[in-house]
Amino acid sequence: MNPDLQKLIELDKVSQEIARLKDEIASLPKRTAEIETKLSTAKAQVEVAKTAIKDHEANKRKLESDIQDWQQKISKFREQSLAVKTNEQYKALMHEIEFAQKHINDCEEQILAGMDSSEGFANSLKAAETELKFETDEVEKEKAHARALTTEDEKKLAELNQQRHSLRDGVDPAMFANYERVAGKRKGAIAAAFDHKCSACNVMMRPQKYNELLSNSELVTCDSCGRILYHDASRQPEPPQGGRGAKGGLRANERAWFYLRTGGESGRFAYFANSKGGCTMRTFDALTGQLHDKVVKKKTTFREAFPEFLSDALILHPEHLNIQQDFEDQLPADMLEEFQLQARIAPGTSAAVPTAH
Ligand SMILES: [Zn+2]
């Protein structure tokens, strides 16, 4: 591999790690704030529990003081009853005493009922305090962790920045400028290519471009996403999709373009298509784009019907062309030109130098 490209790959990795560390460092205060919010919730719960106990105790004191008041009234009525002159006055006082006693009973009942709930209040407070203690410990741990991580990240960041500088100094300035231009637009400015595809955007590469990449002579960028590409030979092509066999439903609509070396002065471009009833092969002269012949076979797929053509054919990539165009009798000019480029046929010559791999 081109040594500058090798350095750029390294540089890109370092740059991405720098970006990741910066994001991480920036996110830590937010994370700490989040856990502190959790802490304030726990604190609020403790306050609620304490207030409930306070209210409950105040209510109890009020009831006790009410009882005292009624008891004093009863004593007063009893004193008065010793001095009454008439039976009616006596009866009225006894009625007042009865009335006061009823109030005292009510208050005592409320106090008794409150004793049951006071245990519940105490338990709530205890639970809230345990939770608060736990959260406080957690927050301290998390904060310590965040501080340690920040320190570590900043140290790594300084090292990486230094690494980036020295890598940058070693790269050809024009190449670096190219890299910077792509890196300004794309996260991860460099992508591996294998199986004729850019691994970042997954778009098929033109065969000519793929060959340029394989030859390693100069910087190749993806036509679709603009990333700088390098060839990764360690990655294997993905297995063909839909392994249901040639006759399976998934293959029913398959269509493909190939360059056939036979027929015509410089070979033919062939269009194969499966349909419900069978398949079609249409071939076009590779120099003029004129229809050469058309074959229709029923109840079969093109891979089964025309193996003799496909075994030695070069697959063409019309993915980026507008193939909605009509090519019944004649290939449109742009398709013809693209296919000639892919098959390495110079228009107007008979020297075809197709390279298949
Ligand atoms: Zn791409």
C-alpha cells in the first residue's frame, strides 16, 4: 500500500478517537448533573417523610391539649354542680359534662388511631433516609469515576494530538489537504473497499475505479460518499443473497448486465432478466450499442438457460445509471459509454482488453 495512505488510515483512526474522547469529556458533567438530580429527588423524599411526622405530632399535641381543655371544663362543671339550687340546673350541668366527655373520647380515639400510622411514618422516613444514603454514596462514586475518567481522557487526548501531529508531518501535503477536505464533511474520512463496494456507504464502485484502487497507484475516492478508499483484502465478499436456489422466489425478478467476449466485432453487452414465465437474454453490439439478438426461454431462469454465456462473462455495474430508459433496440449513449468504460473497450476500435477478476 501507498505509505502515505497507510499513514492517513492511521491518522484517521487517531482523529476519530480524538473526536470520541472529546465527546466523552463533554458528556461527563451532564452525567454528573443527572445523578445529582436523582440525589435531590431522594433528599426531597426525606423532607416529605419528616414533614409528615411533624404534622402528625403537631396534630397529636393539639388533640392532647383539647383533652386537657375539656377535662378542665368538666372539673368546673362538677364544682358548679355542688352549688346548684334546682334539679334542672343540675341536669343541665350533667348534660354539659356528658358532652365534654364525648369530645374527650373522640380525641383519645384519634390519638390511638394515630399511633398506628406513626409507625408507618417512621418506616417511610427510615426508607427515604436509606435511599438517600445509598444515592449519596453512588453520586460520590460516580463523581470520582467521572473525575478519574476525565483526567485519563485528557491525558490520552494530549498523547493522540501529538501522535496526530507527527503523522500529519509525515504525509504528503497535497494528500493531507485532500484528507482534510473529506474529513471536514464526513466522520471517518477513510473507508475500506472490498468486493467492489465502499464499506462506508455500501455503494458499488465502477470496475475501472476498483481496478485503480487495486493497483494502488493513486488516491481513490468513493463516487458516492467521497471518502478516501483503501483496499481491504482481508474481508471476504458476502455470500449471495437469498439462498433459495436458482428457481426460488427470491430469484424470480433477477436481472443483470454482462459483457460477453463473443459475438460482434468487440463482443456484446448482454441483458439477462428473469420473469414469471421464464427469462430473456438481449445482447447489444459492444461498439455500436445496436441490438444483436434476443432470446426468450420459458419456465427457466437465465442462469439455468444460458450457462455457456455466463461462465466467462464480466459482470457490469449499471447501479448508478438511470436504467429506466428504454433500451429495446439500441443502448442509450450514456449506458453504452459506461459499459465500454467498465469493459475497457475504446469506442471505434476493435481491441477489447477486458479484465475480469
Ligand atoms: Zn462510499
